Amino acid sequence: MSDLTAEGGHGAVPTGPEVPVEPGAATTRRDWPLYEVFVRGKRGLNHVHVGSLHAPDEEMAVHAARDLYTRRNEGVSIWVVRAADITASSPDEKDPMFTPSGDKVYRHPTFYEIPENVPHM
Amino acid sequence: MSAPALDRPLDESALQGRFDATIAAGHRIEPRDWMPEGYRKTLVRQIAQHAHSEIIGMQPEGDWLLAAPSLRRKAVLLAKVQDEAGHGLYLYSAAETLGADRADLTDKLIERRQKYSSIFNYPTLTYADVGVIGWLVDGAAICNQVPLCRSSYGPYARAMIRVCKEESFHQRQGYELLMTMMTGTAEQQAMVQDAVDRWWWPSLMMFGPPDDESPNSAQSMAWGIKRHSNDELRQRFVDMTVPQAEVLGVTLPDPELALDRDTGRYRFGAIDWSELQRVISGQGPCNDERIARRRAARDDNAWVTEAATAYAEKHAGV
Amino acid sequence: MHEETVYDALDSAHGGEGQWAFGTGFDEPLAGVDTTVPDGIDPADLGEYCLMLGDDALVLAQRLTEWMTAARELEEEVAFGNTALDLLGQARLLLARAGSVGVLGRSRERATPSIPDEDALAYFRDPDEFRCTALVAAPGGDFGQTMVRLLAASTLRLAVFTRLRDSRDPVLAAIAAKGVHELTYHRDHAARWVLRLGDGTPESHRRAQAGVDAVWPLLADVFSATDVERRLVAAGVAVDPAATRSEVTAVLTQVLGQATLRVPEWPADVPPRGRVGEHSPDLTALLATLQGLARQHPAATW
């Protein structure tokens, strides 16, 4: 029975020789680039990252995002951006970039203890 | 971009320590975090298999799209098969955050170098199969998938939240179809029972081998990318499903199925794995057909993908 | 409120029951619409007209559904699904309207009484009772031809629906108002693809042009009104297809031109064919697939 596994959502997948997937295995074929999709769920909310998709260009990416990520009326506005165009902080920078605020607990509302009987807080 | 240099670059054991601590604290690992190579490879394999299963899983029910027996059922089924394309897409996206490439994963599926869930190699013989797939196969998938919403890998967990929300509609539409058919003609009722007879055992097999024969599970549990054992999930599924079968008025094809009064759980018969082995080893009724369809989709329409790429290059910055 | 995912926000925006996955914010398309047939309109004509518009949508939805599991990119598969679902929705409303005004043809002789009108009409009419045009009934061909046909069909239908919003029949007006948004998107999507195929690679250009050449002859009867349409145009209910000609040809000419595709000679008008039940064997084959199971079990409920 060792040639079966239940990992992955639909279970019972045969194991057996599989080729490893190496990072950056993108082929020489001219496949569509990856876009990240951000959706504003309703007015008053920020655009939130919901996932990604492949599209040949920005226009088609917006179309595909509309079809894929808002087909249940999830959003009122969509942003797409090429994944390659995102500049991110490196996880290694985490300490120098983010720890300075770690001690400024007074910026966080939970710092302030308010008695429960104070309304509208 | 030049990152501010750290005074002391972290060595591997420190990184491993930080990774272990993140998992231990129940926090999520995110794409740009350091992670052990084994974790990354296991996740890519798991997520890719899951994605492949969604995409291949469109076909058994998709075979009934053009022939759905009412316009309402046609719309429901179309929305469902479309969701499965979406699920595959969310999951491939999660795999891509680990450095995999969707086109490359698709090639590996088509070249049979990566696998998908064997359940989708069974044929759908009648329209009752559409309902039973929703009820049993999607029901079993939900049992497998709900814990994955807490996967230690952030993008996978987030994809699974969306998948699980949508799957619940899939299971309900299946059960509702069966309930409707059970109030229909005698022929329809027989169709439902026949479909249940064919899909019950394969559904139980979806949970994978018994725990004592599942060697890779321990590491996946430790990594937080598997949350419950195969047998535990299988038992949970049986306990959920038996009362549903009673309401529906169908008989599950297992004479040993009985409620254990002491534990409140259902005992069930031994699973005949040889049948599943046959399907897995490529002798399943539909293996070739399923792969051939995906191959045709890829190869016959390569010119479309290329055309859009060429157009984008021509009109870039215009 | 801390919301870990966009779905938490959606959930709370839609009642907090985790139900958004079943669909959110849906409006009953005909809620509050007066369904009585306005004075001076022959219900038989009205029903027949609903069949024309409904059958076009049903048959095109069926053609687009053929792409499910056959498209290369998953994004496109999802797009086909959405377009087909929109059209299927339009078809259901229109067939139900035809049934509600008593136009059921021979379908009721075959369909069990418990079967709703929309299904009796979709599943239990014979090909000669269908009122769709050859433009939607013809086989889809490759992706290029599929997109050219979708462009032509959605341009035409959008032009009709835009005008139909002012119909004296409040039900048709409501269906049209809803459909205009959907069709605008379909036309836009198809146009974007025709641009990319026409102005993409030499192969895609060749295939797109072949698609255009295959689709153009199907336009021969789309601007020809039937007697039913003429009477309903006079009654302020229907749109004269001839009135959409300049808009349709202008849009198609513009898109093809931008796509570097050659606009073939417009076919000479011929009298209505599909609209009066004259179809090619393509429709018979399509209906055999669509109707087979339902007809095998005429007494069944699904």
C-alpha cells in the first residue's frame, strides 16, 4: 500500500517515480507572465491580494481576474500587477526593517485598556 | 536592489531553527521565507497533485455538461465544472509561489510524470453519478481539504479557504440532485442506488492507505502540511455520510457497516485495495482518455497562447 | 475588525454566514416586473419572439460549453464558463416567458406536466420548432472561429438588446436591461481576442481570417425580419433586426480592421431561415446531445 498517498485535497494519489520540480523551471516556451490580483471587496475596504493568474497583458489580466476572482460578486474593483514588477522586502531584512516598531506598542489600539462599560470604543 | 547587509548572515542551522519555531508556534511559512528543501519539494508535489486532480476532475462530470437533463441542472453543473478550473488555477498559483511554473507542471501531468487522484479515472455512467460525485467524492474531498485551510504554508492555506467555501456548494448541489431523483421514477431511484454502489468504496479509498502503511505521513504532520491521519479522516467521513444516506433512502454497499454504540462511530468493512491498485496502475477505465483530453487542449491551442504573447510584445508601451 | 482574508470581509458584508460561496448580491431578474401581456399584443407573437431570442442564447451557450475541458489556459476556460452561464440565464428567462404566454409548440404533448416550461421548450421541441439563426447553430470550429462567431453574435445581440430595453413588454425590457451588461462584456472579450489573433502571429492571423471567412456567410439572414417580428415592431415590442445593421457592420468592420483582418463582402440578404425553423443538420446533432437524456426519461424529475 506504500504506493499510495492521500496528500492533496482529493486523496489517494499514486506515488511512484515523479520528477522533482526545480525552482525557475520556466521553459523557453513563451508562456504568459504571472499577475497578482487585488480585489476591493466592497466600498470602504482596501484592495486585498486574492491570488494570481496568467495573462498575456494587463488588459487580459483584468478580464481574467474579473472572470476568476469576482465571479461570485466578490468585488467592486480590481487591480492587477505583474508579479515580476513587485518589489518586496526580503525576509532577511525583517529584523532591521520591522523590529524598530515592535517596541512602539503605544501605536496599537490594544495597548490601551478600556473598561468594558465604556461604549463606542 | 541592494538589501541592507546584515551584520551576521544567518547560518543554515539558525534558519532551520527559525523555521521550526515558526511551525511550532502555529504561524504560517510565507513564500520568501527560508524553508528546508524537503518541505518545499513535498509541498510542490502535494499542491501540484491537488491542482492536477481539480483539472482532471472537471472531466467526469464535464462529460454530462452538454446533456444535463434540465436547464437548471445544466447551469449548476457548468458553474461547478468552472469552479474546478478555478480551483486548479488557485492551486497552481500556490505552487508557483514555491518556484514551480504552471506550464511546466501541466507538461508533467500530460507526460504522466506527475499524478492526480485516481478517483477521476472512474467513468460517469449515468446522471446520478453527477450527484454522487458531489455528495461522496466532494464530501470526501472536503474532509481532506478543510484541515488544509490550516496548512503551515500560507499561500496553500489561503487557496484552500476559497476552495473549501466553493466545495460546500458542490456537495450540496450533488445531494440535492440525488434527493430530487429519489422522489422521481423507480428508474431514477435505481440509478441513484447503482451510482452509490459504484462510488462508495472508491470514495473511502480517497483517504489513502491505512495509517500503518503510510510511511510519509509523519514528516508531513510534523511540518504542518498534513493535519490528520488517513484513517482518522476516513472515519470522520463515514460518520458524516451514513446518516445522510439514511435520509436519502439509499443503501451503502457494505454489509458490515454498523453503529458502534460505545464509541458512537460507525464500523465498516475492509477495503479491497486491489481494485484501486488496478485503476492506479493505468488500467482504470479512463486514464488514457483523461490525459488525452488535456494534451489536446494544450497542443491544439498552443497557437492561441503564442498569438496573445506576440500581440502583447508588439503593443507593449503603446 | 481584523479580517485575515478578503473572504472574511465578504462574509461579513453578506450576512456573516459563510454563504457568499453560494453567490452573493443576486437579484431576482424579474422581481417586481409586471408579467401581464400589454394590450394590443398577440401573445402568440410575443411567445414566438421570445423563442427566437431564447433559442439563440441556448444554442450558443451549448456551443461555448463545448470548450469546457478543451481550452489550453484555465483563465479562458473560466471565461467560456461565464459567457455560457450568462447566455443560459438569458435563455431560461426567455423560454419561461414564452411558456407563460402559452407558446409551447408540440413540447407539451411530450413533456410531463411537472416539467417547467423552460425545460419543456428546451428539451421537447423538435429541430423545426427551434427559432435560432445559423449564426449560433453552426459548429464552433477552432478557437479563432469561435471568437469571431462570438464577436458577431454578441455584437448583433447587444444591438438588439440595447433597443429592446424600451420594449412595451415589461418582461422583455427587463431581460434586455440585464442582458445588455452581460453582452457588452461578451462582445468586449471576443473583440480583444480577435485583435490578438488577427494581429498576433502569422498562424493566428491565418486562422482568424479563416474564421471570419467561415462566419460571414452566416450573416445572410440575421438582418431579415420575420412576419412575427414585423408585427411586434409595429406594436412597439420587438426590434427590427434591419435597424441594427449599420451598428453591427460598423463594429465588426472596426474590430476586424484593427485586427488587420480583411472584411469579406457582406452576404446578400436572404429571407429568414433559422427564425422560421429551417436548419442545417448541425442543429439536429446539437439538439440530439442536448435533449437525449431528458427525452429518455420523460417522466423524470431532476
